[in-house]
Amino acid sequence: MSDRLLVGTKKGLFELRRNHADWSIAASHFLGDPISMLLADPRDGTLYAAEALGHFGVKLQRSRDDGKSWQEIPAPAFPKSDTDGLSVSYLFCLETAGADRPGWLWCGTIPGALFLSKDHGESWTLNQALWDLPERKDWMGGGFDDAGVASICVDPRNSTQVTIGVSTGGVWRSGDDGASWHAASEGMHAEYYPPPRNHAPEVQDIHRLVQCPAAPDSLWVQHHNGVFRSTDGARSWQEVTTIRPAKFGFAAAVHPHDPDTAWFVPGVKDECRLPVDARLAVARTRDGARSFEVLTKGLPQQHAYDLVYRHALSVDATGTRLAMGSTTGHLWITEDGGDAWSLEAGHMPPISCVRFG
Amino acid sequence: MARVVFTANLHRHIDCPLQTAPGRSVRAVLEHVFAAQPRLRSYILDDQDRVRKHVAIYVNGERITDRERLSDWIDDDDELFVFQALSGG
């Protein structure tokens, strides 16, 4: 089990450590600065923290001494253009590019683009093939002004197989290291989009896409209008209708060893975005979505207005410890797969992301 | 040589002391500053080398007019002030 949790918030990065049975804040970094994404690279122990400074743009910080010191490194940036060129406004997700490629990193951004670094973040290259997709013109902002690449899944069996989730812009797969991409949203539909284009891949709002490391053909999506599951490597998706108490949400997590076990944090759908009946709950399936349990032990069951963002639910490598952080600065951890949750910090800034490592 | 002053809010993130720099345009002056402190560029300018949306540049108390090419004229002894647009939360 991982005894360290990194928590990215609107006002800094916090490092929680477990001592005996208790978690406590052991360190803070970048106090006052919004943190959009974190990564603890299991290949070499390097930590990365992405900042979204309100005035001064996106920044990327790296620590090679376990958080004792940090060095600013170049952030992904669009190439200079003679016409109306773009600027990266948010570093939305950051993932390692495979165990067999030390130092390689993928970064998804707003506006919706994908960047690759082959040198521990010292330099970044725009993935031109994704950027040049004709369908990209139909991508839309999902909670932000522009579309964003919010999820990146690298197949542990073959690092050249990459699946991304775009909000709003569908699921896309590459089998050749990003040299080419094809739509992988078959079976999804967008209730919010007028027919007949509501089945078009590029209008699907992928809040969060996760892939089971032990069974990479099994993927889950928390979509804007529900949950979808694929068991054939994103070739097709089936809508999950059994989830309760609601099908809307942002976050998703899948058990690292069991593709049939996944967690979501349902809320009242998009006009409201609050826990159903102001009771915070986690929905868990352990049978591949045939049924869901509504887990509430340890979670507030009255006047709870916590929203859990797409990167603010995380499961560790064992599959039994999860962390969940909310927009109202509450952080819960479970040691038993969600049966019971414990509030470990209650006065944090709004939480954008949590990661073990 | 123009005087270049940076908002205190920026000092929290990066070393940017008051300094003088040559140049006859805002861009020319800033390029001299960036040559000595390359990391500062991305705090002031966006990916396309335009002034960031929430950054303001004033010359002798007047807001510059060209935020894209930074072509506003600079005389010797002008003061160029870089600070953040006020917003919060």
C-alpha cells in the first residue's frame, strides 16, 4: 500500500502521510498557487506538479528528491504561429508513457491537445496527428472555454497503444505511439446534443476515462450523461444503467487487478452538480456493472454539497485504499475498498486532484 | 535605457529585480530582460509571445496599446511596469 498521498488544490500541493492508522498533512508546497495535476512517477520516483497560475500561465514543477526541493521545467506550449495561434491554458492530465520508456511523459492540455516529453519534461512536442484531426474542429469546452484532454491511458502490455478521453471530444485511440488516431466512442451517445449527431464520436463528453492495468481491454468512462464500459479495448461501449443514486458525475476509478470493480461519485445531473439529496455517496460495482452498492459509511449524509472533480478520486496499487477530495476541501480515505471512509482533512482548499505515490 | 519594474506578486514565483534595459520598443526592452532570465518569458508572454491575458504592461503610467507585437515606443528613462490584472478568489 502507498502511505503517501499527494493532494492538489486551488491553494497549493499538500503531502499527506500515513503514520500507524492516521493520515496527516506532512508537507505543503506552492502555497497559494492553483495545482491542476500531479504525478508521482513510479519508474524513477520523480514528482511532477502542474500549476495554473491565474495571471502568469501554466507552469510545471519537478522534484527529484521526493519533494524536498522543486525545479521549474518547461511546460507544454503550442508552436508559434503566424496566424491566430493558441496558448496552453491548463495542464489537465499527466501520465507516464510506459514502464519500458523511462522519462517519457504524456501531457493532456486545454485547449485539447496532447504533448509528449522524452526527457523527464525538459522539452515537449505537440502531437501533430491528434491536432490535425478534422473532427477536432467539433470539440467543445466542457466546463472550460475550450476542450481538454482529461484522460490518458497507456496500455501496460504495449506502450504504443494509447487511449485518451476528451472533454468534450470523445475517446480516441492510437496503436502507433500517437502517429495516427481513430475514434473509439462506438456505443456512446450524448443526451445533451441534438440528433442525429448525438452519436457522433467527437461530441461525447468524456469526464473521466480509466483503464484496468491488469486487464487493459477493460475500460470505464464517466460520461457527462452516464457511465459507459468497454471490455474490448474501446472498440465498443455499453451504457451502464444500474448505477445509483445517479448517473452523472466526474470521477471514476477502476481496481488495478479486477476489471469488474470500479468506483464513481454520483451527483445530480449537470444543471445542479451536487450530491443527491445532499448526501455524499460513492457508487461501487464489483460485478462488472450488473449491480452497484451505494457506499456512505463515514461520508456526510446531510447538507453535504461536496463535488468530486474528475481527478480527485484515486485508488492505490492494491485496490483497497482509495482517496477522494472535494470542492469544499474535504479529503476522505478508505482502507477497505470503500466500505468505510474516514475524513482525514476537513479544511483544505478546493481539491482538484489526488494521487498516491 | 528604460527602467523595468515587476509587480511584487511576480517576485513570489521568479527572481525579477528592478533593472534597466536598452531598446526602442516594449518588445526590444523585454527581450533584453529575457536574455538574462529566460524563464521569465512565459510568465509575461503566452505561447505566441503576446502579453498574457491577465498581465498588464504600463509605460510611464499609460497602458500599452499593442499587446500582440509589443511595438509601443520606448524612450530613454521611460519606466516600464509589468503587473498582474487584478482578479481574485
